[in-house]
Amino acid sequence: MQLPDVRKRRSLLRGAPAASVGSIAESAETRGRTRSWRPGAGVAGLLFLLPMLVIFGVFSWLPILRALEMSVEKTNLVAPPVFVGLDNFARVLADPVFWVAVKNTAWFALLALIFGYPVPLVLAVLMSEARRFRGLYSVLAYLPVVVPPVVAVLLWKFFYDGSSTGVFNTILGWFGMKPAAWLQSAGTAMPSLVLEATWAAAGGTVIIYLAALQSVPAELYDAADVDGAGLWRKVRYVTLPHLRGILLITLILQIIGTSQLFLEPFLFTGGGPANATTTVLLLIYRYAFQNSIGGDYGSATALSVMLAVFLAAFSWGYFRLTRGWAT
Amino acid sequence: MTAPNRPTRLAIAALAVVSILGACTATAAPTVVPATATAAPATATAPAATATAAVTQAPTATPAPATDTPAAQTEITVVSLIPGSEQTAFDAFNAQVAQFEAKYPNIKVNAQEYEWTGPTFAAMLAGGTLPDVFTIPFTDGKSLIEQHQLADISTLVAALPYAAKFNPNVLDAGQDASGNVFAIPTAAYGTGLHYNRSLFAEAGLDPDKPPTSWAEIRAAAKAIAEQTGMSGYSEMSQSNTGGWMLTTFTYLLGGRMEEGIGTTAQATLDNAATKTALQTLHDMRWTDNSMGSNFLLDWGSINQDFAAGKIGMYMSGSDVYTSLKRTNNISPDDYGLAALPLADDPNAGILGGGTLAAVNVKSSDAAKDAAVKWIDFYYMSKLLNQEAAVLDAKTLFDAGQPVGVPALPIFDKATLDQSNEWIKSYINVPLDHMSSFTSGVFQQPLVPEPATHTQELYAALDPVVQAVLTDENADIDALLTKVDSDVQAILAKP
């Protein structure tokens, strides 16, 4: 089996001008061949593909198309829908709570980026340095991911009990500090959600980083040792450059994930106090379900479409911007 | 290894397609087809809920009168109890189902756990998964009738022996403008002050003398907080209950949240009574520090905390004891119910509401007939018929369920008193702990909830209540000006 010429492929991916006309033509021919329809194998391939296409189409694309349709309709799924053009989008943009939700979501994303993003990396690096019980540390790090989210939130509600007998407030009391309001104050509610969300999600990212760290050649660390580099320099000049690709992926995944924050504010605070933790997804939920006599599903889907378009554009811009940084 | 030839590949592919699609059908079916089974709460005791009314009889053109037994087997799904209710409560419910099925052998009743909340009801409504018989608050009746979501049961209700006996003002909640009946009022409540007698005693207060003014409520709350460390007084603030309770407080002081009805309704939230109510809450929270540490409570969580002995007092519907007992297993010794104090204002009154039993518009005529029979049997007969009242009370009593919880009359006070007299020997709720309410409520004017966009109005007020309870520097005037403007925009919607 002949392996493809990696150098040629890289140069094409980067669009390097140094690539010869011949190599481009050859590559185009290769691409053409792989895309050509081969009778027999193609039908078989199509048949193999069909179930997935049907499932994906029915359960993913059809709802997406239906949501697009509903976003330009006035509908509560009870009365017949009425086409209203972009009115739903205008109504959402005119809703004062929308801008509060956007600000809250951005605030959560920023806090999660500052406090939540480095934590798994630091944990992974420290764990990879451990000489004993590395498996135990991995289990401990991953354990919160295994806990069902609703159970985790209920557990943390006890921790965040605002009375002096709450778990965290008891700890504060040991140091002579006053009980904190945690979820019961507009100022501390969102950081409290970030803390729990970081605890709940860090384990998964730690495992990814740990796997990526295995791919860093050991001889580079040996060379760094010979050069007298300490832990920080090894991390700075060996580990981080090798994790760059993974770091960029986890960063965009985190931004997308935090933009879709719902569970924590829904279960912890219901968006309160006074809308301090109302996020975009929670607002979508409210549009759809708050009114018992028929939700505003048009506005709910319009906001969903706006969020999806924003995240798609953001992701596209992110990958354009960071295309050259990953390698 | 040799690659399979073309026919073999095609055969394998076709087999794979059939297998995978078959597997998909098998796995997808429970998710897609019986939507109710997924959306509705699981039924703990009764037979599994069916997706929709599974009626084995073809629909008939003219429903039979409610007193006749259907000729053919009919199956209906009805709402039972709140999810999480005690097993004994389900036992009592199942016994009543059995009694009903014995009375009407051709009707099969499937039960579905149910708790009315705005979001879950909206989802069931949109998903078309409401059972044949369900309950809704008075506030939703008119809107659902306008949306053609409730079955017209005028003929069936007219056949009931007590049809002409309904209090017209109460029945109105389930009628359209022409007087057609779409839902039957089954229970009415007035708001009351629920208090924990043990905490009162612990705080040095007399449990037999509950507060009779807001100054006394405030003083009692402060004493409880200081002496017991628990919340002296708590207020609901989430899932539209913040608006519900702020409206209650406003009514007590003589204010109103809306004027007019329908498209001419005007928001009047920025009024002196509401401002006083919010200022009182603010002072109890920030000056007295008597409201505990949880300011994000809703109906379920405040009941839970109250039954657990963490709350000294709170306002809620007078009939909440049933849920406190069934779901939270409150000790009767701890429970007290008092009338809410009214301000010296001619417009002051207590907020009153109630529950309507409605029939799904999608139910067949046979199912509608059976549904009204069920409503008659389960909700109504015990209010008017001695035999039914005694049977109902005995069944509940034997199962250790509350009997005799204070309610307001659906028909008239004399009928309610008569009904209570019939079941006197079975009453097991601590009526002597509720005497302040039962002796005072009938002298208090009952004010219905705001009529237009009620739940949206309540939802808009939730953040206002939360802001006052969580921000010491909350600007009440600014909050009220803004929410009044926001609600006016909601009322202006078609």
C-alpha cells in the first residue's frame, strides 16, 4: 500500500504557492477519482449510507428546517400558523430581556474561559507528571462527569445553601467569614454557576489533554532536562506547543458549549435573581413554555436561529483566524 | 482476503439496510408514537397512560346523557395526583377508580400523574398529549376556550342534576361569551396565611393566636427568625408565583394589577398598594432579616421547606394542606392556617381562584361522555350527594388522606356546610388549627385574579419580587415603572 505524499498534501492544505502546477493537477485528479461514482460499489455504499441518511434527515435536518419555517411564523402549535416574515426576529431584538440574556451568556462564557478553561489543562499536566496513582487521579477527575447533571446540581444546591449552615458557608465560618449569598445574589449567582459547571465538565477535557500529552515525544522532555529546563519551561516550550491543536479545538468547543448554557441556570436559579442568570437558551425556553395557554414558538425558534447563525459565523471566523496556529 | 463480488456486496448492503431500519423502527417507536408516555409524568399506581384517549367505541353523533352507562366499552385517561405523592394517596385514588369502574362497568379509567405548571401544561398542549380529563386554574379557562382547546360539554353538564345550582360567578370561568360550558369548576380557594405552630411556640408566640395585621406578621417573623434561626416569613418568587403572591399582597392592601378586560385592559401595577407590599417585603428582608436565606422559591419548594419546618409563615391558597400532607407528609400538629389581614381600604380583599376540570377537545363523544361522568363522580358528587360524600371521605380517611380541608363554595355556602356536615365523622385535618381562617374568610371580599394575560403578568413580576429580596438597594419605584410598561406592552398584544 502506497502512502500519500504527506508533504504535497500539507502544501496543498496550506495553499502554498511553492506547489507545482503538476502536483496540483495530480491532486485534483485524485480528488476527482475519489468523488467519481463507481457503479456497483456506489449503490452498495448508498445502501449502507441510507439508514444513516434517513435517521439524520428525519431526526436532525427535518427539525432544523421546521425550526427555520417556524421562525417566520406566528405559531403556538395549537392555532393555525400565520406567516409573519421577520416579525419574530424584530420582537426578540426589541425584548429588553434578550439583551440581558446575551450579556449574561457572554459573562458566563468569559468567566468560564478565565477560570474554567485553564483548570483541565493544569490538572492534566500535573497528573501526567505524577509517578504514582495516575489512574486514580484520572478516575477522580472524571468522576463528576459520570454524575448525572441534575443530581450534581441538587448536590451543589446544598453546598450553596445561603444560610450559615450551608456547606460552603460553614467552611467560610471556620475562617471567621460571614455567610455568602451564593445563588441568592445577582452578583454572585453567575460565578457560582461557573464554579459548578467547571467542576462538572473539567474531567472530560482532562482526559482529552491527558491523551494528547501521551503524544509528546519523551525525548523532548529529556532534552529539556539536559538543557536544565524546569517544569514551567518544559510546559511552556514543549507541552503547550504540542497541545496547540487540541487547545484550539477545546477552546471553540467551550465557547459553543457555554453559549448554550441552560441546565445550570434552569435548575439552580430559574434565571434569577431578577434575571441575573437568564441566558439565551433559558430565554428560548421561556418563549416556548412560560405561557401555559400557548407558547410563542415563533420567537423561540427565531432566537434559536439567531444563536445558531451567530455560533456558525463565530466558528467559521475562529477557524479562519486560527488556521495557521494549529500546527 | 478477497473482496466480495458485486452481488454479494449488494446483498449485504440490502440486508444491512433492512436490519438497521428495522432496528431503528423498533427503537424509535417508543419515542415517537406514544408521545404522552414520554411527555407526561410516569404513572406510579394506575395502569400506564395511553397516548391519547383510546376509545374502542366509534364516536357517536349525540353524546348520551351523563347519567347513562355507555353501551360499549370506553377508555379514558384522567389526571390523578401530583408526582411524588405518598403511596397511600395513590391507594385512595385507585380505590376511587375502582368504585367508578364498578359503577360504570363499560368505562375503563387510565390515570396519569399530573401537576399543573405553566411550562409542562404548555408542552402538553402543544404536543397534543393532554389526557381526556385534566385540570387547569381559573385563569386559563377563557383563553383555552378561545383557542378551541376545550371540548364543549354544555349538553352533558346540563344533564347533571345540579347544573342549575352552580354559583354563576364561579361557573363563568369555564364558560364562553355565549354561556356554553367548557369546563366545570371543581374547587375554589382563597389565599390564607399558613404558619408553623411548632416554630411559633419555639419563638414564644401563641400558636392559637396567629397574627391579625401585617405589623403582627412582621413582628412574629422577626421573633421566629431570631429565636429559631429559621425563616420567619417566606415569599414565593419563581415560576410565576412571585407575581401571584405580589398580586395577593396588593389585593390585601386594596390595590389592583389590571383595569378592564381583554384588549381594553390596562396595567395598573405601578400603584401605591403594590409599592407598599414591596416595601414591606424589603424591610422584612433587609431590616428585620426575618425571611431566611432562600429567595428563589416556587410553589413546590416553599411547600417542601414549610413542611420541613424551615419556614414560619407564608401565603398560599387555602387548600394547600392537601398537597402538604400528600406530597410533603407534614405533621398536622405543626400546621396552622389563618385569614390574611386586610388593610383598612374599601377595595381590600383576598385573592381567590380555583380549579377547573376540562375535557380534551380531541376526545371522541363517547370519551367526552365518560369524562364528564368521571368529573361528576370524582370531583362533584361528594359536594352534593350524601352517599357520594361519605364514600369519598371514608375512602380517603381509610387511606390516611386529608379529609375536610377548608375550601370556598363552588355552589353556595349552605351546600358546602351541608357537605362538611355529612363527612363530619371522617374529618381528620386539624380544623381547630384553621379556625382563624374558616371563621374569617367568609367575611372577606373575594377578588378574582387579573383576567387578561394573567400568567404573563405574574411572570413579569417575578424578577421584581426577586430584586427586592436579593438587592438591598433595589429601586422599587423604578422597578414598578418598568414592569408596568412591560406588562402594558403584553396587554396590548392581540
